Amino acid sequence: MQPDESKLLQSLQTIFGFNSFRSGQKEVVQAILNKQDVFAVMPTGGGKSLCYQLPACMLAGTCVVISPLISLMKDQVDNALSNGIAAAFFNSSQSFSQQKEVLNALHAGTMKILYIAPERLSGSWFMETLGRITISFFAIDEAHCISEWGHDFRPEYLQLSALSERFPDIPVTAFTATATLRVQNDIVRKLQLRNPHTLRASFNRPNLYYEVAPKTNTVRQIVDFIKTRRDQAGIVYRTTRKNVETTVEFLNGHGIGAIPYHAGLNDDVRKTNQEKFNNDTVSVIVATIAFGMGIDKSNVRYVIHGDLPKNMENYYQETGRSGRDGEQAHCLLIFGRGDIPKIRYFIDQVQDESERGRLMFSLNKIINYAEINSCRRKQILEYFGENYPQTNCGNCDICSGSAETIDVSTEAQMLLSAVYRTGNRFGITHIVDVVCGADTQKIRTFRHHELKCYGVGKARSKVFWRQLFNTLLAARCIRQTEGQYPVIQLGDNAQGVLSSKEKIRMLKQNEKEPRKPKQHKDAAAHDPDLFDRLRTLRMSLAKTLGVPPYVIFSDKTLREMTLMLPEKETEMLEVTGVGNKKMELYGRQFLEAIGLYLQENPANRGAGIFQGPCPPSL
């Protein structure tokens, strides 16, 4: 039986301050309310937490959320409490009296959401405690951690497979932001989900601008990028602790306040640094991949990868930590082929041949992403099995025309000719050796040094020819067979290039001044002075309450206040992200700030949605 939709929308508005659901949210919420198991893949910033928080408020009992990082549970609880949801966490960071207080609330039935780590379920006494309370449903966050095919496998997640057996009448729901179809099937099987409602929301994050810049001087490139964004929050990812520390030192030396985060720092320092970043005390954090899973900071405006990620899952997850509020954000990857051998070294240490092959496949995909002259967004979506129907996304360096390309049609003809003349039965390495005029036993054995195409490309490096191979694969001029020893064959579009009817352009591997991404449609409409005032007020309240600023209101909500200029409580409740509880806790202070601004700027008192015509973007 479907819940009453008007009641659902009313709860959405009063608790969260939203007038409508995002794509897929309503169906997931309804499935949970119908006591059905759920598996949902939703992109970072797509509203996963609402999918379990809303039904938790509407169902009898307590929703038990399994979350991988203890350090993030406080933020998740603070968020829930700010919306008036009775929530708590139970973990080793608490004193005995704090844990007892949580257990008392559990037994009293007053708690709607309890956050725990997966390790907590390994204790028999805690499982027995859960058996004595009313549980509405289980919600497993970051569910990809249960799959050995996922990008962040954690053995402690495997014990979650016992939930369906131990609690056969209680729904189990699983959420993740990154899962290929293979990982999805593995998760459903290991959790023993029972005929789950399955959602694969679009992986498209239209507000993220994707750019790849050729690596020249990494730290200098990072500094130059951040200097134009001094007041914005950003994350810089580096692969090693040493690179993290070097980058922080370089940034600080150029007047940019930055702090490090990596596994070599002790727990207290890491916790303090994360809180400084979450609380907007510092705007830049430089980190290894140890930082970020589940981070709820909504106003991250850019993510920089100073080194090549090892796979597309990691890259998507990490870039997804920007722009969670729906505002425009910039994702910059600084790429150099010198990063590849470092990753390959670790892959070569893997003993299992099939696993080693899988890791190489993943590495090649992220290399292609960086090197191929094709829409970045389309490549990301295709990796996760989603077709992007547009020919131009308009929000990546390729589609905006800021990535420099060169005409390589002549070189493409050389390569295609070599594929044809060698009989469509050799791999990339041999074809490149033929074009470059290498003297190998294999070339002599097959007498390929006698071919017309032998040595025609010796003026170019092997790196160039391998990049051209990737470009031709993407253009379907060649195809690569499957199997242990794949060979290269001419593809459907080869003839057009060979006959000079089609041109081939390839990304130029040198530094170019990046074009600024397109401006968010509301960016020019709000008053930056009022926006800064509201941010200052938010920071003051956050410090007083001991919570991150985004827990109070997101940047998107503040920006909407500057556009709508509410002066009454009823008007403030129309602002996205302002629910009844947040209105009660913070609304009056923000109304007073807006009122003072309008007194000082009487000419603007007709510009808001409640005083005059609605801006075109709303």
C-alpha cells in the first residue's frame, strides 16, 4: 500500500524545507515505507541521506544506519538534529555515560535514527540489544565497501550479510554513490537482499565542470588555480604523504592557508584538521585518499587531483565531494604519463592474475579519460553503464573548447596503414614498434621492416603513438579484441580517415591557460554583500553551537535568501532548505540580517521574489 503522497510531501517540507523530491528519491522512500528491501546507487550530492531519514521519521521504531567512519558520525547526527530528527551515534569515541544515555533513549523508543560502525555488529551483546528494541529498518551507507570489486572494500562489512538472517522481518536498505553493475550484483548477493527495489540514479552531476591539464609543475599549477579562488573551499588530492606535505608547505609559502590530512598524522591532528576544514576555519585541505568518504560539507567549490587516480570509481567519488549543494564547482585533474608507472608498480605486485587484469583495465580507463579528445562527462557516465545522449555537455574543457587539440589526421593514416598492412592481427606494442622503426626480433621474423609503413613515424615518441591509439579507439577507427592477447583491427570509421574525408584531432599535451567554466545561472543575480553578511552570521552561529556551518544552511540556501529577500517567517519557509526546525532555530536571526540589509539598501526592497517579479532563474 502506497503512503499518502500529500502526507509525504508535507513531511518533506516541514522536516527538510524541500517542496519536491529529487529524481528517484520518492520511489525509494515509498519502497522503505512499504517495508521493502532497497538497493540505491545515487551520486554524491544526490540526496541519499534523505532517502532513509524521511521514512525513519514516519515509521515506528529506530532506523539503524551503518556508516564506515566514526569521525563523520557527529556531522551526520548534527545535520539530523538541526532538522529536528531525534538522532544519535554509538561508538568508541563516547564516554560510558554518553553511551548509557544513547542506550536509554533506544530502549525508551524516543530515537528515530542510530548511527553505528560495522564493527559494532560483531559484538553479540550489541546484537542482543538491537533484538530488544523496535527497529524500523537498517540503512547501510557506502555499501560498495562490502564488495571486493568495489573501490574501497572493507572486510568488516562482510558481517552485514547476517542482518537478513538475524532480523528476517526487518527491511535492509543499501546506498552507495559508485557501483558498476558488477559491484551492484555483488552487493545484493552478499547482503542477501530480498527482491529489493533497485534504483540506479543518473551519475551525471551537471554542476561539475571537468578539466584535465597537462602536468608541468604540479604545485605551481595548484597554487595558480587556487589563487583565483581564495575565498572558496577546496580539496587537493595527492597520492603520497610526502606530496601532501610538500604541497601544503608550498601553498602556505604563497599566502594560501592550507592544512594536511593523511594516515601519517595522529588521530587528534587529523580530527582537528578535518574540523577546521568543515567549519570554514581554513578553506583548503590537501589530502591523500584517506580523506573524504562520506564528507557532508556542501560548499566545496573545487577538487584538484595533483596526480592520476588509480581508477574511475575513486576519481568520481572524490570529485563528487564538490558542489554537493548544487552550485557550480570545478574538478581539475593535473595529468602526466609519469604517474602511470607508479600505479602499475603496485598492480604488478598483485598475485592473482584475474585481479591484476581487472586493476589494469581500471587504470587504462582513467588514462583514456585524461588523454582522449572526447567529452569528459560522457566518458564518466559510460564507465558506469549510462548513456549520455548529448553531443556536447557544455561543462567540461573538451566541450567548452578550452582544451587545446591538434590535427593528427596524417599520423592517424600512418597508424591505420600499419594496422592494415600487418594483417589486423597484432597488438598495440608491435604496431607502434613498426611505425617507429624499431629493430625487434618479432619485426624481423614477420619481415615487417620491409613494409612501406615501417619507420614512417620515427620522428614521434612512442607515448605520442599510444595516445593516438586511444584517440582512434574512441573515434571507432580501430577496435581492440578481447582476451589475454588482444589485437588491433580496423574499425567502422577507418576508411573515412584513410581516404582523407574525415579529420582526427587529438589533445595536445602541453600547458594551456584554462578557460573559466560557465558561470552558475544564479551567480550574477545575488548580492555578494548580503551573501557575505549571511555567511558571517552562519559562521558565528556555527561557532556558538559547535557545528559545521553547512549544518545550519548550505551556500545554496543562503544564495536563495539573497534572491528571494524574505521578510516574514512564511516567506522564509519557502526558501529551499529551510524546514520548520531550522526556522525555529535560526530563521529569525537571518530574517533580521536581511531586514537590516534592506533598511540600508532601500533601492533593493522590491527586487526579491516576495517584493517583485521572480528572477528568471527561479
